[in-house]
Amino acid sequence: MIIPSKPENENLRLQALHYYDILDTAAEKDFDDIVELASQLCETPISLVSLIDADRQWFKARKGLDAQETSRDFAFCAYAIGQEDEEVMSVADASRDARFSGNPLVKGHPDIRFYAGMPLVTPEGFKLGTLCVIDRKPKALTESQLFGLKILAKQVMKQLELRATVKELKRLNEANSKMLSILGHDLRGPIKNLESVVTLARQEAVSPQEFSELLGMVSKSLSTADVLFTNLMQWAVTQFEDGGPQWQQINIAALIADEIGSHSAVTDKGNAIMLNLDDAARVWADPNMVRFVVRNLVHNANKFTTQGNIAVSIKQHDQHAEICLADTGMGMNAETVSRLFDWSKRRSTVGTHGEKGTGLGLQVCKEVIEKMHGKIWVESEPGIGSRFYFTLPLTKLSIY
């Protein structure tokens, strides 16, 4: 037996497979009908919709086979996805083929002799697995059977695309509901405050000193609304239309230093910026998205720190760069940390100088970082400070 080699684009292929979110899902009639029809068309007792994961072959639909999955090393379909062309791979008699003669699936149950598998190919050209038919005796398919198997494989891909489209529509509907909720709730407050001050001024119901104080309140309220609007627009960009990252190779140290240098509010509160940046680190990311994340994390650290330090550092690992932004501010308890990136538990905490917020920025940061195949998390202790970490890939991973 010869173990099949992996395609050169294996990492991208796996990401394409996971994009469809199909692995380990329950049986579905549309896929079951296809394997039933393939088995009848090709006159074989076994037919499978087989998907090749990192180390296993998993069956979305199966006829004539009890197993839900097998090792990738034993999978005939692992050979089929390794072909350069997009044609049916056919094995007339596996017991006489050097690649498969020692395979446990040939020497023992289910006693495979004949195999024909048509790759399941995404619009981008990634081969996820196959629609295959299997028999326990040697044979060959007719031209019409080969043609039919190809057509049915395309139907499998159409079903996968349909599932992905439905999932995306549900996500966009949820995103739309979130946006309407934010617009209806968070932006209404600042507008109401401004309206109240204008009404009082028109009625001459306040003294000049009181009016000046009210304007200060409105100014802070509008500043909060501006931050919210900026965050909301960035989040909307990631949700609608072509909201994926505009990939570039970035000198992450230079970008962070440049972005942090524009934050005059940090020195206004007596805070000091400390940079420990690995200038050699180059990441694949969207520079505007990264600036958005850095800007929000610095704003958040400054909000809860007075006469303290905000330190930024970079560590380079094998596959990613890890950026840490640490402050010596108020810190948070475990309950606050647990809900920090949760949309359903979004709320704001007043800063050391009474700064108000919306709690939206960190949720958007999480979505933006995940769009760039990174992770974000926080460690914090009350009275000691917080450390926000996020990662970015050192190489571009894929379009998904």
C-alpha cells in the first residue's frame, strides 16, 4: 500500500473545506438522494459523498457502508483529490493496483475492488473530496455512467454552495438586526441630549454659565457618538459586500508606532507609552483593519488608566505575530472579562475621568481580527491593569 501524498495547496484546501461548515453535520436527504442515485446509475452496492479532512475521510452521505469515517491514509478519495485534472479517478481492480493492494479496506471489510471517484471542486478550484462509487468485484463504468457521475458530483457542490449561501444570508440578517439595534439605542442618546440643550437655549431657560456646562456635556456625548459611529462603520464594512481583508505584507512595528503617535489623549491623562516592538516582524493583514484594532485598544487602555503606563510589545512565533497591549489601569474582574467580547452582554464602563462608551469597540475588534485569521483575548486583575493580546498571520492563508 502507498499512502497518498497531500496536495501542494493543502492548507488552502482545508480552509476551503472548513468554510462550508459541513464536517460532522447530520445526514441530509438531498445528499442521501444523490448517493442513492449514483449507486443505481453505476450499479454499485456502495456510494459515498466523501470529504477529506486533515487526517480523516468523513462521509456526508453513504449507501452500503456503516462507517462514518476512515483514516485518510486508507482513503482512495485522498488519491482522487491529488490528481492534477478534474476527472473521474477509476480503479478497475484494487487488489492488482500497487497503491491499494495492501490497503486494509481491500484486504478486509468492505473488500473494495472497484472504485470510481469524481472530485468535488469549489469555484476556486479546491478539491474537497469526491462523490464515489465502490464495488466488491472488478469492473469499469460505461461512458454514460462516467458522465452521470460527473453531473451528480456537480449537484453535490451545488448543495454545498446552497448551504453556504443560506448560512451567509442568515449571518447578514443577524448583522442587519444588530446594526438597527445599535442605531436605535446607542445613537439616540447623544441626539436627545443635543435636542434638549437646543430647546433650553431657545426658551432661555438656562443661564450662560449653565449653558456652557451643558455644552460640555453635549460635547462629550457627541464625542462618544463619533467613536460609536466609526466603530459601527468599520464593523459594517466587515459584514456587508466585499468586507474581507485587503491583504498586504505589513511592518507591524512601524504601523503600531505610527498609529499610537497620533493619540494625544494619552498624554492628556498623564499616561506614558512604552514600546517594545520587533521591527523584523512582517504580517499579512489589512493595514486599515489593524489600525482600527490598535486605535481601539489604545483608546480603551487610556480610558481606564491615569498617570500610568501603556506598553505595547510584539513577539514573533512560527506562524503568527503576537501583539500585547498592557496598561496599569483599573483592571477588571473575571465576570467583566468573560463578557467583554460577547455581543449579547455588551455594556460600557465609565473611565477614570468619567469617559463613557458603548461597549461596541471590542466586539468589532474581535470580528476584525478573526477576519484576518487571528485571535484576541484579555488577561486582567482589578487594581493592577489589563493585557490585551491579538495575533496576526505571518503569511497570507487564504481568501476565506
